[in-house]
Amino acid sequence: MTASFTTAELRNSVTLLSSPALIRLITEIDDNGPIPPRRLASTLPGLSAHHLRRTTDAARAHGLVEVGPGVGLELTTSGAGLADLYDAIARWARRYAYPTPICDFTTRLQHTLALLAPTLDADSAEGPHRSAGENPPEADADAALGLARALLAQWLSANPQVFLLPEPEPVA
């Protein structure tokens, strides 16, 4: 399946998918199961109550998480697919030391999503490219990156709700 997306759609979706708080939320639930009610702040320390609320609201609005009766915040089918996508992208980035040999999970995801997004853009025929100073790919890195690109395109095609902009916050 070949999918193409507009620049604006990709910008919105990659911004959403690259959010450190969303990455933490999705991977935490994927790794450890649903987050019980009133345990979000202790499960994801370091994020303000406002930031946690905005992240969970965005994840719910985009169909990535839901509140399961009696269990708390859990992944939807789309959210579980996103967790699998994150894992596949992070494996590629770790294997090819992208963007640098020493790097955390979130940074690897952010940089690799930014690398892949232009390759999906209907307005651009560009392939993946690295900026100066970043590690060049090994011989099979491009083929493996192509698989990650295909997984991203497939997930985006199956989850068009991530292209929607969230409702603006009311002005107080």
C-alpha cells in the first residue's frame, strides 16, 4: 500500500507522535498495562498536572487511549499499534546509532520520525537524508529504514484521526 500525505497532515501527526509526554504515556501503558485512576501523576513523574491533562486529552481525542471501566487509562487498538510502531522505529534507530550512538528512546523516536516524515509527503519526492554531522547509514540501513517507513505509512493510513488538530483550549 502506498500512501501520500500532505505537508500539513504530516506536520500535525509527526508533532503529535513526537511529543515526549505522548511517547512516555503510550510506552508506559504498553510496557506496564493500564494506569489506574488517580495514578497518572505518580506513574509519569516530572510532568505537570496541566501537561498530563493535555497529553491524555490529546491521546483520547486521537483515539490512542481510553478509560477502561475498573482498570483506568488503557491503549486502544490504535494506541497498541502506535506502541508497536514506536518499538520498530526505536529498534532501527538503536541498530544504526541514529541520531547518535548515545541517545535516549524519546530522542531516537523524534529524530527518526522527523527523518521519515518527508519521505511520506505528497508534496515532496525527497528520500530520507541526514544532516551534516549525523552518522551515515550502513549498507542495509536504507532497506531497514524503508521497512520502518512502510510501517509508519501503514499506521498513518489506518489511523487518519491523528491528522486532525485538537480543539483549541478555551481562553479564560
